[in-house]
Amino acid sequence: MKHIKKAVKMELREHKSSFFVYLILRLFVLITMVLQFFNGNYENVFLCILTLLLLIVPSFLQVTLKVEIPSTLEVIILIFIFAAEILGEIQAYYIVFPFWDTVLHTLNGFLAAAIGFSLVDLLNQSDRMLFKLSPLFTAIVAFCFSMTIGVCWEFFEFGMDQIFHMDMQKDTIVHCISTVMLDPTKGNHVKTIAGITDVAINGSNLGLGGYLDLGLIDTMKDLIVNFIGAVVFSVIGYFYVKNRGKGSIAKRFIPRKKTEEKDFLQMVIKDDKS
């Protein structure tokens, strides 16, 4: 564990650009944590601690899995974590900017596809593998990996909303609904109600300006933009493998196996022995 900690610190300092971003974001998180503590928002303090831990995950994975994460991908991951936890949750950007959640889910689909793609690509390059996936199947696996991550996250949001009565699956105001529940014949006939301008609960008008959809539209929107992000990277990755590493864009997002001279864990162990 001692060697791993040293290796993580060395990994953090290897790429100047990502290390600079890491330091700036870490400083902002620490300032936010102190402010939230003095304001008595202890739940937000926990989110800040979680964010600090998540910020070192990329470097930790590079050391333990012996992979090299490109600086571009690492910087985007760091910014993504900060934007989701600190800006989205604590600063309420999910409410202030309606597009915030959409942008993050699109980016999540793109990044998850990149990670899934790299996992398959690393296996393809391993001498231990008895079979090799074609560029098309590699892209399909990356796409499916990204969509699975997106679906599992929506399961998590649904579970938190149902069990802990949170509102992770944000509601949407709509002005038209189609349902068989309002069929006067109690049959399977769709009844469409348009021009909804308000909703009343227990005789009290909510003043929402329309019907309150409880998370369904938000969930489907998240999955659709995740789909778009996954498709975009899967196409990029397909041509990257087909042309065997000639794509300059894909190289910035696909982790690769570390070479011996860049195996930081081994470097730290040798340094300690000497």
C-alpha cells in the first residue's frame, strides 16, 4: 500500500496539464467543503470528501491496472467529476441550467464508450487472448458497455428516489398526456388530454403551468443523449482500430498499456530498495 501511494503521487505529477487541473479543482473542492461545514451543510461536506476521493481515481487506476490514461481523457474525467458533484449538486447547476444534466449524460456516454473500447482493445493486443475482435465488434462492445453504464445509473437514480424519496430523476412539465387510465369505458382505449395548464392535488392548485411528469421524460432523455455520446465515440474508435492507431482524436481518449519504463510502481519499489 505504501508503494501504491507513492506511485499515485508520481502518476499525478507525470502529466503537467492534468496535474494542474487536479490541483485547481482540489483547491476549489477544499474551499467549498470548508464553507459548507461552517454553513452546517454536512451532507455537502460528505459530497466534497467523495469528490476528493474520486479525483484521485484516474491516477490510482493507472498505477494498479498499469495503463496510461491520455492527458485529454484524464482532464475531462476530472472536470466531469467536479461538474457533476460540486457544480451540479452543491451549486445546484442542475436546477439553474436545465441543459447541465443533458451535457453531462452526453459526455458520460462518450467517456464510457472510450473506457469500454480501451478494455477490448487492450485485450486484443494481449498475447494471452486466443481470439481477436474485429474493429466492428470492438465498436459494438464499446457502445454496449457505455449503454449498460447509462442504464445502471438510471437504475441507481430510480432506487434512490423510491427508497430515500430523493429527486434524482428530475420531473418535467408537460402540457399533453395520452393514457388509458382515463378511458371512461375502462377499456384499452387511449384518452388524450391536451392544453393542460395546471394540476391540482387534494383540491389545491400547484401553479406549475402544466402536468408534472415524474421522471420518465428525464430518464429517457438521459438514455438518448448517452446513446448519442456512445455512438459518436464508437464510430471514432472503429476507424481508429481499422487504421490501427492512426486516428489523432481517438488517441486522446483511449488508455493504453504502460511500457516497462513507465511502470511507476516498479520505479517506486526500486527507489525504496536503493
